[in-house]
Amino acid sequence: MSEPQAMSERVIQDVVAAFFSCASGWQKGVAEAVAEGIAASA
């Protein structure tokens, strides 16, 4: 019983880690696009 639960917790942690890495990459891309837009309009 404890092994499947530990495995599911591991999967959840992997999904959360992947989500946060994707989110941080997305935020970085948006920040760069905004910075380029500001530089282009300045």
C-alpha cells in the first residue's frame, strides 16, 4: 500500500517541478519580449 502512494507522490512532485520549470521559462520569455518591445519603441 505504501509503495503505490510513494510512487504517486513522486509523480506529483515531478509534474509540479516540470510545471514550475515551464512557468519560469514562459515568464522569462515574456519578460524578454516585453524588454524588446520597450527597447524597440524607445
